[in-house]
Amino acid sequence: MTRNPIVIFVHGGPGCSEIPYVREYQDLLEKNFTIVHYDQRGSGKSYHFFEDYSNLSTGLLVDDLLALTDYVADKFGQD
């Protein structure tokens, strides 16, 4: 439901994903929250073999997360 509080689940990294594990409990959370899964660059489904990830930094990952937060807040009309 779009009016539920939003939870952005930042998981994995680098190269790992927690999606298979969180699905065990997600249906319970979805009763009261809108869940957004976020694979950081180079993690989980955004990981691509043989791609150069040497440019990744904490600052870049934080900037990505802030951009995602702004996008989700705008899309669902929430703060």
C-alpha cells in the first residue's frame, strides 16, 4: 500500500544479496510497510562478472542511497 511507511532495505555487498533470506519474513512486514530492496552497486543483482568496481567508494554508495531515498519519497508522496 502506498500510504504505508517505507522501509528501504539496504543489504549485501559487495557481491552478496540477502533477498533470498528476507523473503522469509517480508510478507509479515508488507502488512504495515512498503518494502524497497536496494542492491548497492556491485552487489546482488547489480553485480556483473568482469566489471571493474575499483571506482566504488563509500561516498558514491551513500550518494546512490540518497538519490534512491529521494526517488522513493517522491514516487510515494512521503517525506
